[in-house]
Amino acid sequence: MGRYVVRRLLQMVPVFVGATLLIFLMVNVMGDPVAGLCGERQCDPATAAQLRHEFGLDEPLWLQYATYMGNVFTGDFGTAFNGQPVTELMATAFPVTIRLTVVAVLFEVVVGVTLGVLTGLRRGRPVDTTVLLLTLVVISVPTFVTGLLLQLLLGVEWGWVRPSVSAEAPFGELIVPGLVLASVSLAYVTRLTRTSLAENRRSDYVRTAVAKGLPRHRVVTRHLLRNSLIPVVTFIGTDIGALMGGAIVTERIFNIHGVGYQLYQGILRQNSQTVVGFVTVLVLVFLVANLLVDLLYAVLDPRIRYA
């Protein structure tokens, strides 16, 4: 196991470098960030040259990337064009988005897996058909429509929740945004759990457990569910990074100042330092989540061992 972890960590290095290089190149071709600093009026040449020199934009692109990566390994993600260090923006944005992601993942695990088990064990019955139709509707409706509809009904019309989240963003105010963020993934988790459970019900080890006279709940939890959760864990693990990076729409609807909000502001103002810094951390989140998923395989299925 130890050698496998070391090997995976070494494999993450070229992936991290390649992903950050691609992001760096894409962000730097979005437009001239100096023009965004000057607003609608065009900067005079002297001011533009001074700003480019101050932020290192007058250097070759490969040198800018090398300098950025060298600073990243020391914990310096650069300075935003407003003079605020990117790490300060991260310190305020990531805790909010992490709480939002935790709420969303809890919805996926608790509601999605529960509905998947319920429909997988009752395949073809009315409850199965109803849940399949509901999940199809959720997948078909765009996230911003779901968010605006729940905000209008629960926040404005009925007054059950606040229409927008406060600056502190406690867990209680993130329940509805978390549900909106997790809605599509929750539907996929439900369908994936149902399909995996229904396929594994016909496996030999399940028939053997039933033939031995084991209680139904033990057959389901100890034998059927553990093996059926492997593809579900894979999906949820890769979805963590997607939820954190894809929360732009949800955070805009509920006025949450998290990672999505900062990315939106950075793209809008062509603030390349902010965008590259936040996406770099999201790449690390993706890589670590995938590593943890691979290690969980051995926990769920004892037949899986890493040399």
C-alpha cells in the first residue's frame, strides 16, 4: 500500500504541472489584463508599461509560468490586481465553498444512496418508477432554474429560508444552496446506486449469502451494498472537485462569496492571478480526491489489494 501511494503521488506531479500549464496559457490568452485595470478608458502607454512591469506581464510567458510555479511551492499564489494577496482571497472564499460542498456531498450520500438502495431492491415497482421519473426531471432542469425556483418559493413566497446567504455563511443557511448544487449529482448517484445494486443482486456471492440463511439486512449491508458502492464512491470522489469549481451559478444566485464568486470576478475583470491561483488549488483537490477514492476501493472490496 505504501509503495502504491508513493507511486501515485509521483504520478500526480506531471499531471499537476500539465494542468496548471494549460490553465496558465488559457487564462493569459483571455485578453489584456492591463486593459481591464484601466476600465472603459484606455491606459496611456506609460501607465500600461508600468503596470505590466509591476505584475511581471512584460516577461516571456514561459518565464512567467516558471516564476509562478516557483512561488506556488513557497505558498505564494501571487497578488491580485487590486493589490490584495490571492492567499487572502482564498482564506475567505475556500472555507465558505468547503462548507457548501460538505452540505452538497451529504445530500448526495444520504439522499442519493438511500433512494438508490430503495429503488434497486424494488426494481420495477411503483416506487422505482417514481424515483426514476423524478431523477430524470432533476437532470433535465438546469441548475440555475432549480436555484431560482427554490429561492423564489422557499425564500420569497413562503419565507422558510433567507433568499440570500449572509457573509458568515453558516451551515444552516447553506442547506438550500447545497441542495441546489447537489441536485443533478444526487440524481446521478441515485441512478448509479440503483443500477449497481440491481446488477450485483444476481451475483453468486449474494446467492451464497442468501442460501446460508443470513438475515436480509446483513446480506444487503455487508455483501451487496459494499460492492455496489465502488462506482458510486468513484463518482462522488471526482464530483467533489467539480462541486467546488462548479459552484459559480449557485453562489451567484444565493450571493455566496466563495470560490465560484471569486472565479467569476476574476474572469470578469481579467484578473489572471486570481483565476490561476484558485484553479491551481482546485486541481490539487481533484488529484487528492482521486487518490483517496482509489484507497477506499480496498476498504469497500477486500479483494482489491495494492502491491
